[in-house]
Amino acid sequence: MLDISSAFATAFQLITSGDPDLAEIVLLSLRVSLISMLVSCLVGLPIGALIAVSRFRGRTATIILINALMGLPPVVVGLVVYLYFSRSGPLGWLGLLYTPTAMIIAQTILITPIVAALSRQILEDLHREYAEQFRSMGISSAQAVKAILWDGRYSLITVALAAFGRSIAEVGAVIIVGGNIEHLTRVMTTAIALETSKGNLALALALGIILLILALAVNAIASGLRLTVGKLENA
């Protein structure tokens, strides 16, 4: 009990003192996760919107596939990215393995299907409301996509937050393609795993506390946005 209490005390001391190693790990985690979220939204939101407004052969199969990709095993994604960017891989000449860029690519692959699937559900409901109006006005699919993306922007922020939460909690893929290299690719999740195995509970707990605070903050913001959107829709 004394060791655990001491570890918690040291963990809080690391957080409040602004320990440089701790700050470096947290900032890298935020940078990698935020960039992954932005790229996945740039790719996933248009895909979700296009599926929502379009009717094409194989649409149901496409929806099933995207929903299935939401459950991609992170270690499998990490392995595939590793094989592509390793020295013997087709993209090995880029020299991206064991860099933050490789981690961003792996995380983007993981969370883009989540963004596409969740946004498709939200935007399809919106499109049902406006479908007759769009047809009567002769609006093209591209114009309809822009319209529903704008109208559903507040709800889509919650999708982006869900993607960020999934990204920042990722460990399997990033440890394979990033290598958990100190001062280069060490993020919160991989550092927690490493420091726990080394018995450095203070740093692991400090990172765990920060990660938990971030997760709670993301959920609180998402819940607040849902309530705000609900009030705006009922107003």
C-alpha cells in the first residue's frame, strides 16, 4: 500500500511540476492523434456523406464493409503498415518506419472507417428530411453532400471527437510502426505499457491520469454538443 501511495504522490508531482519527459510524451500523443483525426475526417466525412445521399448498386455491401472495418484489429493494421514501410517493402524507400508519420498513417487507417460509418448514419437521417426538397430543386449529389455536411456540422463534431478518443487510446498499431523510441515515437499508451513493465509506476500513473482526463474531457464535450444540438433541433 505504501508503494502505491508513494507512486500516486510522485505521479501527481510529475504532473504539477511540468516534468519535461512527461510533457514531451503527452504533446507527441496529442499531435499524432489530432493529425490522424483531421486526416480521417477529411477522408471519412465525404465518404459517409456520399453513401448517405447516393443510391447505387452494392450500396448495402459497402455499408456492411465500412461497418465491419470499424472493428479492424490494430495489430493487423500495424503489421500491414510495417510491411509496406519496412526496408524490403514497396514504400520502404520513404524511410517512414519508426517515425510519427508512420504512426499517423496507421491511426488514420484505423479511425477513417469509424468516421465514415458514424457520419453516414447521421447524414442519412438528415438527407431523408431534405430529399424531396433536393429533388424538387434539382440539386446534384455533390451539392447535397455539401448541404448536409454543413447542416450536420455540430453532430459531426461528436464524430470527430469519437475518432480522437479512439486515436489517442491506440497502442497496438503505433507500437509496431513507431517502435516506442524515446524522444521520437513514444506516446502515452506505449509509454504506459513500457513503464509498467519496468516497474516505473509513477510515470505510468501520471500518463494514465492524463489519458483518463483527456478521455473524460472528450466525452464531456461530446455529450455537451449532443445536448446543444438537441436543443437547437427542438427550438
